[in-house]
Amino acid sequence: MVLDRTANNYNQWRATLFLVVLGKYALTDHVLTDVVNADCSAWMQMDCTVLTWIYGTIHGNLQQSAMLRNPNARVAWTFLENDFIGQRESGALLLSVEFRTAKQGASSITDFCRRLETMAVALTDFDDPIGDRTLVLTLLRGLSGKFWPMVSNLKMCQPFPTFQQARTLLLLEEIDIDDVTAETDAAPPPPSALVAAPNAAPRPPTGGGGSGGTNNGQGGQSSQHSGHRRGHGGK
């Protein structure tokens, strides 16, 4: 774990990491008391060891500020304590606003829930504990639009779901939504409609068959007229 202002993890760094390690080697007096045994080489050696551990577990921007002071474990420890605790109220206010206005965006349900839980733990460290019901309501309020039908169902649940229950139901809903989206994306496009070509105008017949028939008919009529004229001539 690295101590960082942006992570708001001072309490975790102090209690769960550093004091545990120092207590293991009986070195907590180097950071919790103002006693300095400069005449004892063994004490000075251990103090340099603790100071090295401090420098090795804090962010670079904190290292630069801490190293400007006297090379003493107690001085470095006090500087970090004042830096984080002194900004406690403003840090709590900013984190509270960020928590209550958090939006899912493009994050998955797992990532969004983890982000909310991390902020809730940090707010508890700032003496602003977040109850489970508030955590669920913040989760539902920040979900993206595709989960709105599920949000309505969860709000009407009796009893009201815990954060763990809400997360599980939303994870199942996310799987269903992803499956539907995948099937829609994989579906083939609908076949294009066939457009019938307009009927072409009938073309007149070509060749001798049709014309010959017509001419034959006309030839028959000419023969009749010729015979009729010959008849009159005979009379």
C-alpha cells in the first residue's frame, strides 16, 4: 500500500500497515513519542530504518515534502499526520459530494460497485459513515439508462434489498442485457427487397411470317376484284 492524497488512505496506511509492522519489531516509539536517543547508535540505526520504511511507502509528492525536514522518523510521521488530518474536513466534503453524485457511465456493474464501496470506506475513515441503505440508493441513482427498469423493481422490493443483494441482481441483469446486445449485433441483415422491372412495351413482330399472312389476305381480295371485273367484261 502506498500513502497517497488522492486515495484518501491515510487511516489504512497508518493502522493496518505501518503500526502493525512497527509493533512487530517494537519500533512504535520512533513515531509515537518525541524521545530521541541520539547517543545510542543502535537507536539511531533503527530510526533510520523506520524513516526508510516511511519514505518507501508514501507517494512521490509526499516524499519530496517529507524529506525537506530533519531526517527523523518522528518528524516525518508528524508531518504526514498533520498533512492528512489537517485537511480532514475539506477532504470529507469533497469526497461526500463525489460519492453522492457518482454515475456509472461506461463502467461495468462490478467496477461501479467497487468504486462506491471504496468511497464509502474512505468516508467512514473521515467519521462520515455510509449506511447500507444509503449505499444502495446511491447505486440505483447512478446507474445508466439501460438499468432503469431494474431500478424501478428494486425500489419496490419489500424488504428493501441490501447492497450485496442489489449488486447480485444487477449483475444478472447485466448478463441478460449483454446477451441480447450480442444477439442483435450478430443477426444477419434483412434481405433486400427485389424491385420488379417495369413491363416493356410490346414490340411489333418482325420477320415474314406475320406480314406474309396479311399480304395473303390482301392478295385474296385483289383476286376477287379481278374476277368480278372479268365477269362484267364477258357480259
